[in-house]
Amino acid sequence: MSREGIERHDYDVIVVGAGGAGLRAAVEASAAGAHTALICKSLLGKAHTVMAEGGIAAALGNVWKEDNWRVHFRDTMRGGKLLNNWRMAQLHAQEAPDRVLELEEWGALFDRTTDGLILQRDFGGHRYARLAHVGDRTGLEMIRILQQHAVHKGIDVYMECNLQRLLTDGGTIAGALGYWRESGKFVVFGARAVVLATGGVGKAWKITSNSWEYTGDGMTMALDAGADLIDMEMVQFHPTGMVWPPSVRGLLVTEGVRGDGGTLKNAQGKRFMFDYIPEFFRGDTADTEREADAWYEDKKNNRRTPDLLPRDEVARAINTEVKAGRGTPHGGVYLDIASRRPAEYIKKRLPSMYHQFKELADVDITTTAMEIGPTCHYIMGGVRVEPETAAATVPGLFAAGEVAAGMHGANRLGGNSLSDLLVFGRRAGAGAAAYASRSHARAIDDGQVEAAARSMLAPFEGEGSENPYALHAELQETMQSLVGIIRTDAELTQAIAKLDDLDGRLERVTVEGNRQFNPGWHLALDLRSMLTISKAVARSALMRQESRGGHTRDDFPKTDPEWGKLNVVTRKRGGRLELTTEPLPQIPEDLRQLVLSEEKQPA
Amino acid sequence: MTQDRNVTLRVWRGTKDGGRYEPYTVPADEGMVVLDVIHKIQALRAPDLAVRWNCKAGKCGSCSAEINGNARLMCMTRMNTFAPGEDITVAPMKTFPIIRDLVTDVSYNYEKAKEIPPFRPKPKEADGTRRMYQEDVDRVQEFHKCIECFLCQDTCHVIRDHEDNKKAFAGPRLFVRLAALEMHPLDTNDRLALIRQKAGLGFCNITKCCTEVCPEDIHITDNAIIPLKERVVSEFYDPLAWVKRRVLSKGAPTPTQPGPGEPEPPSQKA
């Protein structure tokens, strides 16, 4: 490769990704005095956070004064099937209320209670109505407020800049290399600390709620730089995605529909979730329709409706109903709020769901039940971080939000993502700024830059016959059919072989055109990270021989207490993925008792 | 779709140096939107076709374009809204410089946003809370629905046909933003001078084109622009208010601010 003059910028801290976590991290790092840049693949304000609908979970206690961080912590740990990093779950529950109120200080306008405070809504797995929200467009409010706040703080923002490799100096972070989408030219950022806030990898599945950005690039960069990933088998399939028409399959339908009174029914009109209450949640869950419906108004004397069991439970139940032949004509189940709440209430509480179904499916959700089914939504696994500072296992590397792991264990509760972004985005920004202030700028290794640049340009010079779009479709088909909600040894083994095959063919991918805003080339580069992380998911899933949260093994259907003490760890050594198990951090006894305590049964 | 199992789009391909419409025919799926067809064209016909998109659900405002000349989100434009066999063109937004194909340089909007004085809240209540009532936040929540698709900017003829006006005109998106701040129950910052001068509110002659194209149904003209114009009028053209401002000098008017009788910025010639 002829050496082009590569554009170079230098900062104390660079934050990669401008969703909720990245924006919050950049604001914090900048406020701590670090010279900070925010680098994002899309335009500012378009990151996946904008799609979050239901709300931000925080025990503000505005609607139910009985709520506090301990109850939120207990719900989070139980929802995560106890695989969570307990300290992250504790910090999250304790700090989420302050992070929500901080957004209000910066101009956010949440829906209000009758006495003028922030209104909170019911969501799956949460004991009390806990989600601060703005109708069903909470993510938009959050990203816009953070975006405006960051802009007014004068943080340098680099838009449509796609980072591909972390650069290291003797195992310590020195910066990162990427390309401008517009020109295709390379750019190097020298940085003492890098915060990854790059989100997940949902675009590796066919039926997904995720956008093109969800390619596992941050996780891959971390792996390449020597960092640990954990819990990669833990993938969340959101129970309610649209199923019809085909062009919108997978598009998210907020859990707020059930939080606001909607219920799941099979083709026979039966509220089937009562048949799927697991022993672990029996004490917390209503077992009659009467109690379930009364719970919305009276939480003291009634237990939560099984429609709002954690997402892993609901997704599996829907999967079983459809397989048993009790599904809708298009292979989903019904989500009915039309027969349960007045039209005006539905339009006020769920305006964007109303709009989405009306415009894209010709369905009026105030008169007709929605057809829904599971859609790949979130990955609980990711970069292993230290709870207090969000530091990864490589010096100078930090991670927050979906790219990081531990907080949600084996299954994330709805609403806990937006609060996670704020709590650990802030901690990562502070951690990175503190690290940068006590370290020095490292040398950028030209050899690393040139090797990476050469490999990124390879698709233009290839003479192979592989089309990036076709390869992507095969990857999505593989992950969808073989590494989905229900997994087996045979299918996972088959998936791993197929992924190895795709990996070999990746070298023969050839792209047309030039480097200027060329989506075919961008996809060819994204395929490398999607494949790397897909392999980490499939191999972790094969290793964990039990069922827990987002990981269900048909051949190991029981939850195994011994596996509950272990994380599956993925590392890259000598260019190859290495998997192993390591013990979970030990939860202090008082918190363990809190998590395992049974709720009081209604009289 | 109808029995026709193929769909054809004519898509503008090119750069700032020029381009042309290219016809592409791909297989149809039920319920397709224009963005689905674009994706299929990328996969089957033109892998380097440049387009922006993210959420594909009308929530992020990335896939703005001009479809048969109308400013639309590609992800929210169903193919079955066109008559069978109808000629369908997809072009980049005209108001912004072309980067490539359907992708334009929308940095103008981000630069204008930087100039807006930030939110500055009043002190908290005595009990440490922020009390606001739903009826007080309703109208500002309407403005917060904005997904920054910039279709209102694209269609606004003050800047669509007059590049020079961009220097002195922020556009409907930024008027919505300014209205949201000005009507925020907690905000104390003063932006009226900016609204009148640097943002060029006077250029707008209320043709409501912006309101018509807003995919979020924000009543941009009636609820944002006209109330802002009324505030400017009472602040700058009410003699009593002007004297009061001079005497009490709240927010100390600078010498560059006009007094009563000074002309509005010129509207563009029709």
C-alpha cells in the first residue's frame, strides 16, 4: 500500500459511539477537564438510543413511595438470573435516580404525575411502576437532551467517522484508527484513554430490532486489543417485535404496551402467560386474570401480571405457543390493548406505536390486536469492566452501555438499559479522564496503522466472487436458525462450522466503486466484526451447558447452580479466540439474602 | 403489492459534479417501503449506492429524501401508495450540498444548532424538586418530538432556492428548537435578540410548507413560528416594552440591536 498522509488528531480521551452512554461519558470526561472527542458512525443524534421507547428505570419513588434502590437492585439481579456483577447492579440501582433528575436539569421533559413530578410506568420484572418516560419516545428525549448538552459544552464531535482498530503501545491504549464514511480516507486519533460506547451486535441476526450500526465493532476492537469479553452467550430476544408485513419484521413494539395494560393472547384468545410462570417468579406473579388486572391499580394486594415477566420468559413462552400451532396466521401471537384500554388513552400513552402500526401495517391498535413475535434486541455480554470506573482489562480502555457486560447478567430488564447508559456512561467518562490525567500520550505504531489500513482496503483489490450483502444474509440466516432463542449442541456445532466457512469466504469479498461513501465497502468491513462476535456468541453458547436467562439449551433445560457461579470468558490470543470459564465476583451475604428473599404473598 | 412482482425506482446517482436518474428493477415484497427497495437495489444491483438510514421506523430521521419531488422519509413511504406502473423517482434533498447519491451534507443544521443559547433552568423548588404539570409541558413535548430529519429545512423556500439566505436564517427545525426552549417552564435564558436577528425569523412568511412535510406532525408554523413572531413583536416593536428595556436594561441590549422603527430583515423575493 502506498503510504497516504493520514489525518491525525490527539486527545486525552476519545469516546467511540454517541448514543446515551457515549454522550454521557463525553460530557463527564470533558467536565473533568480532559480534552475530549466524541466519534460516531452516524450523524449526531441518530444512534440506537433514539429508538428506545418505554423509559428509564430509576427508583425515584414518585408513584410508589415504597420503591427504593434495594427493590430495584433485587428486581435487576433476579431478572438477570443472578449472573449479574452484583456491584454494577448495586451502583446502577443507587445512582439511576440522580441520573434521571440530571437530565431534567439539562432540559428533559418527562411525562408528569398529577402533583407535578416525573411520572413512572410499569414494565416487565419491575416490582413498582419505575420507568421515567415521555410517551413511548423516551430514547429520543434522552439522546436529544444529551446531544444538546454536549454541544453546548464545546465537545469536539466527529460524525460519520467509523473506527476500526484500537492502537496499542506495549499492551496499553495509544489511540484508534478509522475511516471517514464520506471520503473513505483514514484517520488516526491519538488518545491516552478510549471509551467504547459502541452498542451491540444485533445486525448479525435476521429478525432484529437493531439498525445497521449494530455490528459488534466495539467488542471486536476490544478483543483485538487484548481485552476480555464475558457472557457472550447471553443474547436478548425481545418478546414483542412486529411480524407482518415482512418488510417490518423485527421492528420493536414497546414493552410499554403491556406496562399500560396490554395482554398477550394466542390464536384461541387465551391469555397464555399464566401457563408459563416459572417457579423462580411464582411468589411475585399473579396466577389469576383477576389478580393480574387488579395489580395495575393496587400493587400492595396483588402480584404482577405474568404478561410482565422478564423478557426471556415471555419470549420463550411465545416461541412455544407458536411452535405448538397456537400462533397467528403470520407466525406470531396477539398483543391486545384495544379491548382493554380506551382509544384516547392508547394514543396518548403509545403515540409512536399507534403511528408505526397505522403507517406500516395498516393496523389501528386502538381497535385491533397487534401480531407480534420475538426479535433479536440486545446482548447482555460484552467487554468485561471494573464496576467503579468501567475500565476494561486493557490499560486505557473503558466501556459503557451495551458494549459492556456484567450489569444485566443473563437477562436485562426493560428500562434498565437507558439507566445503565447514564450511570456507567458517567462512570466511564470519569474513569477515563482520571486515567488520562495520570498517564502520558503513547507513541502511535506506524506498523499497526499500515497493517490495518492495508487489510481494510483489501476488498477493493480482491478478485474473489463474494458479495458482502449476500454473505451478510447468510450470516443472519445462520445466527437466526442455529443460535436463536432455543439452542442445542448439534445446532451450535453446525453454526460454528458455518461461521468458520463464512470467515474463509470473507477474504474473497470484493466491492465495487470507490472509497467515497460506499456502503458495500462499509458492510465488507462490518462483516469482519459481525463474524468475530457471532463466533464468540456461538462458542460461548456451546460451552454453557445449562439454561439461564437469554441462553436456553434444549439439551440442558435446567438452570444449574454450579454454572451460576461462572462467567464464560472470551479472549483473543495469537489471532485465535480462546474461551474459558472464570468465577463470578462474590455477592456480599446481606445483598444475597435481599435478592433471594421472597415477596410477601397477598392476603 | 399488486400482482406485479417487481418494483422499479429511478434513483438519482451522482456527486456534486453532477449525476442522473438510474432505473433499477428488483423483486417486490409485501408491505415494502421505499427504503426496503433501496436496500434491495444495494444487495442486487448497485452495492455502492450511497444512502443514510438507521432505525427504519420513522424515529431517527436519517433517511430523508425527495420521492417524486416530495420531502419524505424513505422508511415511512409505503410502495403501495403509488399507482401500479407509476414512475417513482428518489432524489437527495435539494437544499443541502450533495455528497454522493442520496447522501447530502447537512452540517448547516448542526452549525446553526451550536449558536442557540443553552437551556438555563430557574432554581429548584424549596423542597428540592422540579414541579411541572402535564398541561404545562404538553406544548413543549410536541416540539421535542422532532427527529431532526431536516425535511422542514429542505422544503423551506427561504433556503431551498436561496443559498445566500443560509447565513442569516436558521430554518424551521431551529425555530422549533427555539420555541421549545422559550416555552420551557423552567428556562430563564433570553434568546429573543438571536431569534430576531441571527436566526432570521422575519424571513419566514408563513407558507406552512414545513408543517406539511413534518413526519412527526409538529405544527411548526402555528405552534412554534407564529408564537415566536408574536414574542419578537411585543419585545422589539412595542414602544412601552422598548423603553422599559432601555431603562431597566434587563439582558442589556447591545448597540447592534435595533430599536422601534427599524426594518425587519428583507424577505426573499418570490
